[in-house]
Amino acid sequence: MVLFPNCKINLGLHIIRKRKDGYHDLETVFYPVGLRDAIEMVKHQQPGIRFSASGLAITGNKHDNLCIKAYHLLKQDFPELPPIQLHLHKAIPMGAGLGGGSADGAFMLQLLNEKFSLQLSDEQLIHYALQLGSDCPFFLINKPCFATGRGEQMQEIELNLSAYKFILINPNIHISTAWAFGQLTPKTPAIPIQQVIQQPVATWKDHLKNDFEEPVTRQYPQIRSIKDELYNNGALYASMTGSGSTVFGIFNKTQVFTHALDPSYFVQEI
């Protein structure tokens, strides 16, 4: 059985306050984008989970992979889950603000639920997904959403950007989310994202902001250069997504994107 987890971008991202539990309240719009990983799962004879990967290199301890964590999370409540063999093909850059790992974990929950008829409701799946990470519940909905709280309180919104194309550029820089949060002073935005997002895309440039962008581009000026290059090529709107380091541009579909950026950068048109 195979599923294809997609990534997301953040259309605006404001960090509003730090909570007593150590997390932050935020507001953002999650928008799904069609750059996809692939997960293939089959039953296996050996106990536990056998894991393999291809595509982009996956760094760190494989036991921290959210696909594996999703299996063990459900195994606690469903001990009858059989052993599996899992293959993950990575096409979404990691540590890049695109939510690729979160998508993999959320899709893995769906895969296990469907394959082994666990009959989990959407609410139950969201409960499990939140234990994997704050972004994971979004990928169970996978439609444009206005998100608050840690990102888990979501309201579907009417936002259709299918008339445009996206350019995603990642400069192969891994941004520590903890470091990025440490650079911010939470504050209430002057203009709520919900208000900005209702306006035409061409007006977003002056009002739709990502709070992480200023400190991250100060530390990594090449990320600012990517954004400038997108605007120089005719982007209607460009921004860093999440805590970085990927920058996206929204273009009219007829617009041609040419650049003189470092050839090692990840560049994807969608």
C-alpha cells in the first residue's frame, strides 16, 4: 500500500505569546502544496518495523523518524498491529519549513488506520497526530486552514490558488526551530492574517508577514537573496515558510522563472 505525503507552506506566521506549557500561541494559514514524498508499507514476518529509505538523505537517528514513531504510538493502543516493512522515499527537503516529516507521520497514521481497519475517527487521528508534532494534524485535513494555538486549532478557509504556480527554493540550510523561536519577541500582529488573506495575492507583499523571516535572514543573508531573486523574476508574493529555510514565490502561470542562484540549491516549480 502506497501513499504520497505532500508538503505545506505558511501564508503568514505570527508568534503571539509564549504559553505556560512552554509552547507558543501562533496564527498562520497552512496551504497544501504538491511536492510529495512516498510511503510504501507491507506486512512482514519479523517482529516490529523494518525501515528503509531513498531519495534525499535522512539525517539523525532513524528511530526519531515520525513514520516509525507513528507506528509505535498506535502499537501502544493496538497491540495486535502486525509487523511491517516500511519504505520512505524523501523528495521534500528536511528542516526546511515545509512540514515534510510532519506529513510523513500524519500519512503513516492514516495508512495504518486504513490498512489494518483500526476504525479511528478523524478526531482520534488528530489526537495521535498532535503527539507527533504541532504541524501533523494539518496533514489529516490537508486543505487550506487558518490555524491558531500551537497550530493544532484549525478552521478550513476558502482559498484557491490553483490559478498560480509556486516556486520553492531551499538553500540546503537546516534551521533549528528552537533557535528560531529564541530570536523572537511574541506580539499581537497589527493586521490579522485572516484579514490579509482575503485580499488579492498581489497585495500580500506589504502586509502578509512571517515573524521568523527577519531573524533568520539576518543570520543567513542568502535566504534574503533568494526572496529578492523571486521578486526580481516577477513573483506576486514571496516569503519564507515556517521557521525556514525554504522560500516560496507565487507567480502567474505564464511567468518564466530564471535565476543565477547557487546550482546546489533545491529549486522546484509546482
